[in-house]
Amino acid sequence: MDSREKRIKALAGRFKARPGAVAGEKTSNRKRHSVYIDAELMQRIDNTLKEVNHAIYPVEVTKSLFLERLLEKGLENLDAIKATLGP
């Protein structure tokens, strides 16, 4: 295999399903967003993600997928979230 074929194969690999991807999940709707999150909360998220990845091994979930699932569950339980935000 020449270097051109290797490069093409490597580039094609970027479009394969990522580890932890859910079948039928739309990845084309992904967009980069910047948000400011409390450092201690982010550390808790990182630690929890490590624990989850350990518990579900050999499946590995990316941080972005993990955060998406957390946000989705939060939106499903919006009344509980509202109760933590205000009177």
C-alpha cells in the first residue's frame, strides 16, 4: 500500500462510528460550543465519566456524548432542574 492509499484509508477512518456511539445517532448535527462551567463541577464530571467508562468497559464513551446524555436527561426532568434554580 503506497502512502497515498494509507492517507486515504486514514481519512476514511474518521467517518467510522466513534466508540460509544448509539446506532442511528445523528452526528452531523454536532457543532462546537463554548460554555463556562464551574471547575469543581467539571472535575466531578471527569471523575464520573472515568467511573462510567470503567463500569461499561469495553465500551468507551466520549466526554461529548456523556455530556449530551446528561443534558438530555436534565431536559427530561426539567421540573427538578427548575426547583434547584429558583423559588
